[in-house]
Amino acid sequence: MARILIIDDDQSILESLEMYFVEKGHTIGKAATGRVGLELFRRQKPDIVILDIRLPDESGMELLKQMQDLDPISKVIMITAFQDMKSIIDSMKEGAYDYIQKPLDIDEVERVVNQALQVLEVDRETAGYEEIGPMADQDVIVGASDKMRQIFKMIGLLCRNTTTVLIQGETGTGKELVARSIHLNSPYHGEPFVVLDCSSIVETLIESELFGHEKGAFTGAGQAKPGKIELAGRGTLFLDEIGELPLSLQSKFLGFLQRREYMRIGGQTTLQSNCRIIAATNRDLSGLVQKGQFKEDLYYRLRVVTLDMPPLRERVSDIPELVNHFLQKITAEFGSGPIKLQKGVLERLTAHSWVGNVRELENVLVEAAVRAQGKVILLEEIDRILVSKRGKAEEEPGDHSLPRVEKKHIENILASVEGNRTRAARILGISLPTLRSKIQKYRIVSD
Ligand SMILES: Nc1ncnc2c1ncn2[C@@H]1O[C@H](COP(=O)(O)OP(=O)(O)OP(=O)(O)O)[C@@H](O)[C@H]1O
Ligand SMILES: [Mg+2]
């Protein structure tokens, strides 16, 4: 049960909130002025303060600052009289936990107070614990699962030569990150790393983006412009979404790969380039080849070495470290103190299926961190965000019936813990016997 201090000059609010919270078993302090309020705050050390922003003697904002100095863990909830964006922003900036608006809706008050209490609990458990991690590095690739270790090994091998690489994998699995890493670890890391996203530009422009053009080569070509091949110099040309390269250009690009020679559009001189080519795709290129949408010989030229980025759901053991990594990155970007997780959050994140892979995980964490008042990410907040994003995931084709998804999910979790059923049950949040019966029901082959 909590100690709640209510400071408001409106007697009816004081009394109705008191009645309400006493009924719930909390201890209440009341004050009608700022001076008395601060005095009670010092003596009673409340867990939660409900503070009117407008008081007869002192401003609520001023009081909020003093309370935060005295006890930064206590949660101050501001009452604002009307839609006042500025006072809301200012009080949140000063460390208010949240705000509620007059006229008070008791359900809203209760919801905010209950959330604040949960945050308080986590804060107390970890009081005095300040985790200041090293600055998160932009290009660091997080992961210790077997699948990621294979990827690291390949990066290590590939950065010693300049062979063409094809990186395949679902969206958000880190294809570009890996391409950069190969470049950055190579002897030519001082040379350019140039990106051409084959899906983001108008078809007619890709040719000139790739090969460049001379002045007057076509309408609008007022000035000569080098292409990305030229810009890459002796560095790396990263062709993202190579599956989107128009067929007509595929032949021309293949010609370049075979001879390592090309001309700018409208040019007379043959240029040469030995830049490294790394291509990436989230489409099934061999499928496109079969459908005649991707040239077979270009496909074989590109896939000298292929890297298959594993989807996040096949390496859930990496999730805790990724979460940690992103929280540090967010903390550094926001310039805020450490962000903590309520119990159960990590389990929930581990159990999610992450259609958008690492990028989706990062986005969810950023959103949760922005909303994490009191710097604690609550389970209910994560649930809310995951549910609001779920609509998108369900648009994906395939069998998404609940039993099918459940079966797949159990298989993935089991694979990630190398068949250890006790650990799998813990991650899944079900008992061991329940897990066993589901394994039987779905005829899952494990261990
Ligand atoms: N293993 C990882 N460790 C740390 N950050 C990662 C990892 N994998 C991906 N990320 C981050 O996730 C985001 C998405 O990665 P990236 O852009 O490389 O994915 P992608 O496979 O190219 O996706 P798309 O197909 O949608 O272009 C980036 O912010 C990247 O830094
Ligand atoms: Mg990408």
C-alpha cells in the first residue's frame, strides 16, 4: 500500500480523492497550499504526489522542482486545469511522472497512479544501481548465436578479398550493416562505401545513377555526372534491393561485371572499375529467376559468395543482448539516464515473432523508451505497442492461424535453446507439462 500526498486548493477534489484512495487501502496526506504541501512532502516522504499545477501561494511547477530535488524517486502526477500543452511539456521536462486533466476522471487517476506504483517498485529494486554502458557503436553487430557467429566468420573471411557478395535475408535483418562491416574491416576501408538503392529511384534514372552521364546525354543532363560505380572508386558499391533492378539494366550491369569496363551515358571513353560489389535483397532471387524476372547469368555472377542473414526469430538468444545494445544507444541519443525494464518485458520481447526483425525490435524499443516515464519500460506498454503494430504483421501472406503460429513459435524457441525444454517453457511462460503436451499435440520434433 502506498503513501499518497494530494495537493490542491479545491476541497472537493481533496476529499473525493482521499475517499477513493483510502477505500483502496492507501494512506493519504492532504494540503490546500504549496507551503503545507512541501512540508508534508518532507515529513511523510510519499510515494506518489498528486499536485495541482495552479495553487494559491506557489506554482505547482516550482513545487515539482523542489520535490524532485528532495526525492527523485517519488512520482509526481500533475493536475492541469485545461488543455495546456506548455505546462504539460514543462512539467514532464521537470520530471513529473505524468499529468491528468480536470475535470478528473477517477478511472484515469487510478490508471496513472497504478502505473506510477509499478514504476516505483522497479525503481526501488534497482535503487543505487547506475548502469553506464560504453557508448553504443554505430556499426557494431550484436549477436552471439551460432547463426550470427557464422556470419561474423564470413565477414572476417570476406574482408580479406574483393569477391562479389550477395546478402540475402528478410527485411531488417542487418544486410546493410553487414555490408558496411565487410567494407570497414577490409584493407580498403579508407575508400568510399557507396550505396545505390535499386528500388528507390525511377527506373530511367537508375542507369545514370549507376554509370553516370556526360553533359547533354539526355534532356535534363545539363551537367556531366559520375555514376556510383565511379564514385565507389577502389571502395565498395553496395547495391541494395538488387531484385528490383529493371531487366534491361540487368544485362548492362552484367556486362560491366564480366569486363569491369563501362561508359558513362553519352560518353565516348571506356572507364574501368575494380570496386567491390556487394548486393543485397530481401526477395527470393532464385524464384525471380524461375519466373523470368531476374537474369540467371547475373544471379550466378552475383552469388559468388552468399550470406544468408537469419531472421531474428531463429536466433532469439540474441534478443537480450540486442535489447541492451539498443537501450544504450537510445540512452546516448536521448542523453538520458539508464532505462530499466519491468520484470517480464524481456521474456515478452523474446517470445515475439519479429516479422520486421532487428529493425522492428529497435523501433519498438525507441517508442517504448520515449513513453517510459520514470525511465522504466512497463510490460503493459510493450504489449500496447506490439498490439498496435500487429495489424501490419498480419498482412503478410501465409498461414497465420493461431495453432500454426503457436507451433512455429514453440519450434523456434526450442531451437534457440537447443532443445532444452525447461528453458523453453520458462521463455514461453508456460509450465513444463503444458509444453510437453503442446509438443505432442503439434508433433514437434525436438532434441
Ligand atoms: N545484429 C545487429 N546488431 C545491431 N544492430 C542491428 C543488427 N542487425 C540490424 N541492426 C540494426 O537494425 C536496423 C536494420 O538493419 P539493416 O538496415 O542493416 O537491415 P536490412 O537487412 O538492410 O533491412 P532492409 O531489407 O529492410 O533494407 C539498422 O538500424 C541496424 O543498425
Ligand atoms: Mg537495407
